[in-house]
Amino acid sequence: MHKNFLLSLVPALILSVALAACVSTPTQESTGEYIDDAGTSARVNAALIQDPQVKAGQIDVETFRGVVQLNGFVDTAVAKDRATSVARSVSGVEEVHNNLIVKTAERTVETVVDDATITAKVKTALIGNADTQAYQINVETRDGVVQLSGFVNDTDEKYTAESLASNIVGVHHVDNELEIKQLNP
């Protein structure tokens, strides 16, 4: 009888663990929220690809609880504005934060290589620091300007990331667009 009782608890225990994995915390999405946000990002990316005024390859899309960030460097102000309009038209988008930076100057091969090196060094610094969760932080560099974007857990992480990026040789400026994850209203 005791063995049967314990066996009857196994499904309840499995269900409890599964449900606990789906619960969100103030800074961590539930499994359902994560899947919803991934789907929203995918739909925004697809819409940007289909729009002839936007070079989707220049834009990084991040989503947290329906808030979409558009990050990166684009060629024109028209492309920047159009990206916002396209993103807003996608189902599941609650709000759009357009952090796109317009950069029209042509770059030399040397500048492109330098920027790629800076990006790699910043990412390495973020990975090597216990106070930052590098997977939450997108890093893009253009002409020595580093843009940090994404959603992080707290202000300490946001400013630690900025400090790490600022201390990399070749960085002229850090545009810190990191947002603190917020509770649902």
C-alpha cells in the first residue's frame, strides 16, 4: 500500500515541477512568455525582411514581454522610421523602442575589421565578467561607437556592461541602450 501511495505521487510531482518551470519572476520570463517573445521577434524580423525600404540585416530585434527593441546602425532616417512602423504593425508587439542609429559614412575595410575586433573584445569582456550575463546583451560597433542593447536584470548589470565596453581600446563612445527587465503591469 505504501509503495502504491508513493507511485501515485509521481505524476503530481512531475506536474508541480513542470508548472514551476513555467512561472515567471520579475526579471525572468516564463516559458510561455519566452516562446511568445521569440515568436514576436521572428515575426518582426520577417516583416522587416519583406519591406523594401529597410535593410533587415542592419537591424537587431530583441523582445521582452512584448516590448520590442530595434537596435543597430542603419543608412537613412527613412529606414529608421520605417522600421518602427513595420514593427508596430506586427501582432504581439506591445511597444517599440527604436534605438537605431543613422550612420551614412562609407567605411573602409580597415574600419570594418577594427569594428569587428572591438565587438569581439567587448563580448569577451562581458563573458568574462561575473556581474554580466553576456547572452542578454547585444553588441554592435560602427566607427568605434559601441551600441549595447537588450534586456538585463538590473542597473548594476547595465552600467557594468557599459564600463567594460568603455575600457576597450578603440572604443570612442558607448551607446548604452540596455533596458532593465520590468514586471508586467
